[in-house]
Amino acid sequence: MSGGSLVRSAVGIDDISVYIPRLYLELADESRPEKPTEFSLSRKSDPSKYLHGIGIAKMSIPDTYQDSAVLAANAILELMDRNNVHPASLARIDIATETGVDESKPVAAYVHGMLEQRYGKGSLKRTSGVEYKFACVSTADALESSLDWAWAGRSNGRNSIICATDIARYPLSSPGEPTQGAGAVALLVKEDPRLLTIDPVIGTHMEDEDDFWRPLFSTTAVVHGKHSERCYLRAMEGAVDDWAEQAVASGIIKAGPSESLVDHVGPMSFHVPYPKMAEKGFAYLLRHFWRGLPRWKNILGEIGDEPRMDSYKTREEFEKAEADYMKRFMETHQFQTEYLDKVADGLVHARESGNSYSASEKSCLSMLLETKATRGTDLAGKRGGSGNYGSGCKAKASSWTVQEEWATIAKKFGHAEKLRHRRSLSLAEYEILHEGKPFPDGRKFVAEPENEFVLVDVTSQGYRHYKFAD
């Protein structure tokens, strides 16, 4: 004990592994956004609205032999192999997902069994595992639990793995269809990590809302789009305010009289239902923290005063004015400078892969760090931030410090290469996979498995069997 408080070890993320399905459906041609795609023609829509309106060009689609457990096991296997992690060194492997495969047995247990096919029966018998669920914010909950466990001194030299895995699926031809996607991201959490140490300051905001849910009887989600956007922004602001209050009280960050707390945070990643939502979330964050500063007065002089609710007859008119105002703010030089420096690089993942629910924020963090490392950006010693949102609704805000070895680790993610190593789906193939129907030509899958875990079958009682396909 020191000064009446617990002395915490430096704990954080040592390495990150992303698993991306090798199939994708093209929504828009990035070199020619106005060119119709098979998807846009079938949905009678403008392809440029996908790329410029929501920020998505491609959606990752799982093959017939892939479910959330398979995606997770493959991400974890790569993480363990790359770091020569021995099973005995792992105290826990926890899974965050809203795409569970069983109402009782967690995805973590199925993953446990798959990994033991590679490392030997019983090799993980002293490794615990649970499943976290709170829509897309569950990864932050799982990570916080693992951090608390290590900060409490219970690790005893052992490490943990957190894996977020999800398949975002909406009904065909529905408004949410273009925001689908799939993927998994695994984090190696340990003391004295080489990549990021995480501050013991985590902000939370939670309410009970009906913005998004998936009933037990449904394989697709229900979403109230505009309401969900409002919940995202309100909850994220609340979580960041909670984080900021703790960060200032603990002395982690001290802002000068003309400074914003955000000035002291460099790279940032957010939950990304679609890239434009994360960009908007960052804009609202800056607006919130810049109010009252000299720079905000300059922005007001450029784009005018903020809309006031009492100046409009209806909430709809006010919300339209708000949207127009934020659009003008996001076009300013001040915003674009911050956005391109701190956030934009990570959103390349979401543009190329779509929404992966609980895996989206950390997948974009992986892309952000790999891109910065490849460019030779010096981030060592800088503080960064993560914002997670889960419909229902809850948000978490956290901060972390980039370590000296970060670039060496990030350059080995192979994230960009995984996005390049994929096969385009036809619309017919995509719809067959989406609906779980058999292929008319008798095929069992689209792409041959490549040294990965696959779902072999589901029994008449609903039990799932997996194997590693060499």
C-alpha cells in the first residue's frame, strides 16, 4: 500500500490478432463510387451513398463453416502462435459476443475445445472462460474484468486473452442490410505489455433503451436507426464525462486554461456501426470539450451559433438543424485536422469489412496502430483513447499509453494483408449464405478452408462440432 491506495501493476494489451472472413460483398467501387454494383442495382440504390453516406465499401461475410465460435478460435490461435503462448500460461480466455451459438453453453467453452485440438487434450483445463454480453460494448466489459483481476494481484505471472467475435446480420433489403459484417479480434492481456498500458480510469454511462435488440426467436437484429444514433451519442458523451472527471481527479491529465482534455489524447478508436457514425461521434466529442475555448469561438465565427431547441417549433426541425450544423462543423479545417490525425486511419477496417459489433472498436484500433507503425509515426509515450457503445444501452470510455515496442508489435498484425487476401461474392452467393440455403450447384462452401478451425456439423439436438482443417 502507498498513500492509502493500492499500487497497481502496469497492465494492458501486449498484442492484437484480427480474424477477417475471406469473403466479402462489394457495396461500392472505391475507385468509381458512382458505378453501379450488383448489390446497388438489386436494391435500387445509389452506390455512392454506401461509400460517402455511411462510409462502407465492402461487407465481410462468413462462409457456411463459420460461426462466431470459429471466428474467435481462429483469432486466438493466431495470437497464441505468434507469441509462443503456452496454454499453461493462460489463466482465462473470455469471449465477448452478441452472436452466441447456445443459450447455455458459452462460446468460450467451444473455443476451449477447439484450441485443445491443437495444444492437446487437457492443456487448458486450468484456464477459465466465460461469455460477456451487452451488445457491442461487451468487449470493454470483458477487458475491464481482466484488468481488475490483474490489478488485484491475482495473475501470479499468468496472462489472459479477451476475444470479441460477432456476425452482424439484418434482413435482406432492410435499412440495416448495408451495415452488416463479421470478424473477431483477440487481445493478449498481461502485466508490462509491449503495446499499450491501460489507465485504471474507466468511464461508464448506462440506460435502458429500445434502440436495438435481437429476440431469442430471430437470427437478425431489430434496430431503431435514428434512436440508436441518439443513444450512441448521449451515452458516449456521458461515459467520456465520467472518464474525464476521474482522469482529472487522479491527476492522469491536466489541461491548461485554453486547453481541452482531448488535446492530451492522441490516437482514438470508437465503436463503428458504420464509419460515418464514428466520425460523427468524434465530432460531438470535440464540440463538447471545445465549448468555451478560444478555438470554439473561432469556429462559431465560421459556421455560426449552435442551434437552440427553443428556436424551433418541433424536435424534428431542431434535429434537422443540429444535423446540418454538425455537417458544417465536420467540414471545418479544425475538425478535419484532428480527425485525420487521430481517428481516420482506423476506420479503414470498417470501410473494407463492415460492422462486426463487439469486435469493431478493437479491430479499428488494430488497423489504426498498424497504419501508424507502417508510416513511421512516433506514438511511443502518447496517450490514446477508446470509446465503446453497446445498444440497450451502455458506453465505456478508457485511455491507454503507447509503449516503446509498440511499432514492432503492430507491424506484425498483418491486418492490411488480410483485407487484401479475400474473395468477392456474387449477390446470389451472398443471399444463399445469408439465408442459410443450399447452393444449387451442390457446393458445400464458397472458399476452401485454409489452416483454420471450421464448423463440421450441428446435430439434431443442436450440439455443434468443430475441427481444424489443414
